[in-house]
Amino acid sequence: MIDASTRGERLGALRQRMRETQLDLVALAPSDNLRYVVGFSPVADERACLLLVASDSAVVLMPSLNAEQAAAQAPELELVTWEDDAGPVDALRGMLERVGGAAARRTGVDPEMRADHLLLLQEAIPNTTFVTASVAVRPLREVKSAEELRMLQAAAQAADDAVRAALSACRLGAIELDVGEAAAAAFHAAGCEEVLFTIVPHHHSGRRALDAGDAVVIDIGARLHGYASDITRMAFVGAPTERYLEVHRVVEGAVQAGLGATRAGATCHDVDAAARGAIEDAGFGEYFVHRTGHGLGLSVHEPPWIMRGEDVELRVGMVHSIEPGIYLPGEFGVRLEEIVHVTADGCERFSRLSREPYVVEGD
């Protein structure tokens, strides 16, 4: 939740971007984009809810069911409500007339808007050209304010605590889901309102027991005061094999290369190339099968994208992950992840945890 002053600043910045990108109207749906601009985001369901931003006005279309909550969170915003039995069409047309949206030539639409709600807009303003609202909103969210950096640091501290809890729960015979529950409990103890994922998002944790020789990828994150965390550390059950230690060293070297390449003025491609090059030079290039990183803020995955061919220049205040990995089919995978914010001469990482291999007693 943000205050009225910050809300006004963000709406002003959005309108400036609208002028620069020739947008007459922006329509945001319940999403992190809406949360960023006005400080709240209702539940995204079948009931149409939209924020319409024009050159000199901003109006929220809201089902009456949620109006009281919205009015309490942003009392200075104009609300237009609709009832279930009437539907949103007439209310939407009326608010479009009020903000001059019916004559909009170019309208930026939230990429997370439901298709049926976009159809309502298309019927209401048939002569506009619809484009993604990302052209206006993305640059605003990419560079974090000092307050946002403080929020992200607090979220990262909670993630550090959750990793410690997960590592403590890793032991021979422990159930994967129980390790995840230990991390989730730590997140909740830290006040996080939403656990995003535990253990690893590209694997379905289940009732399998950890066994000697297992390499455990602990990739976890949660939201604290709306801002996301994301961190990956490794555990090995029993005495690590030389093969595992070799791969872990290579991935650690790739993280260090990515950290060294991150600075204002470098491109996303530069950071990816540095991390990827370290893995390729060690002969494991074909086993690094994803981008090096992603932005982090209100969303756990957001621009900038740290990947090959992405020529976006990093700016002071941007926040992104560096998470190279090597995945050997039929053997094991290793991924390590840091979240950093960009400074003029480099970057600073949020986590204070070591990336050294964590060894679980195997007998």
C-alpha cells in the first residue's frame, strides 16, 4: 500500500510516459502494474475491474462488492461501481465518456487483463488502436526507489531466514514437502503475506524422501509488504562427489562473473554473456538451458531480462537476479541465485548467505 503522495507521483510519471509513447488512454487490470500505480490490486476474477488513466484524470471501475475496500485504500481516487445484476457495460461506457476515453486513438492495455474484459473495452471504444501498456509502465517499475529497495532488502532477509530453515530441515530421510514447509513456516514467521514457491519451481515436490547422493535445489521466495524475494542455494545429502563439487565450482564462478559484469551502462546481454561464458569455458555450456536472470520487484519475474540478445542497458536502481545453472540429465542439477541492485560502479547483493555447498550428514 502506498500513500496519496506516492500515488500522485506515479500517476504523473505514467502520464509522462503516455505522452512519450503517444497513448491517449491506459487501462490496467488487477495486476502488479495496477498495484504499482495506485497501491492496491483487487482479486482478478470474472468481475470487471479496471483503472483508466487519461491525460488529466484517473477512474477505477469496480464491482460494488469491492468498493469499500478500494475507497479505504485510495480515498482520493474516483470510483465507478456496478452491480452484478446490471453488469459493467453501462458503467464502463459512462466512465469512458467522463475521461474522454471514447475518443482515444491509442489505448495501452495491461498484458494481464482477462480476455473477456478486453472484449468489453473493444466494444466500448471500437475505433482505438490497442497496444500493450508495458511501453508506458515497464520503465517506471524497472528502476526502484529508495523505499522499494528497502522493501526488497527486508524481503530478502526473510528469504535468508527461510533458506536457513530449509537447510536445517534437509537430512537423510526427510520428505521434500516437509523441507518446503519448514521454509514456508519461516516466511510466515517473518510476516510474509504470500509464499510464492519453495524448494524449486520447476519440480513438483512430493513425498519422496531425501537419500544419500541427492543434490537438493532450494529455490524459494515470498512476498513481504507486496515485494518479492527469490533465492537459490544447494544442499547435498552425504559426502559430495567430485563431480558435484566440480559443477558447483563452475556455477559459483558463473555467479561471480555475472556479479562482476553488472553495473550501470552494461547491457542485460553483457551480464548473461559473462555468466554463460564461465560455464561454456568449463565445457558445460549445453547444460545451461535458461536465461541468466530476471528482474524482481512487485513481481517475482519482471523486466529487465538477463539473457542473450537483450540490449537493454542497466540503470542505477534496477534489481535483477543472477542465477546460472548446470543440469546434467540423469545425474543432478546445480543452480545458485543472487538478487542484486545496480549501482554506478557495480552492484550490491541483498542476501547475506554463503553460496558454499551445504552438506547434509548421509548416515
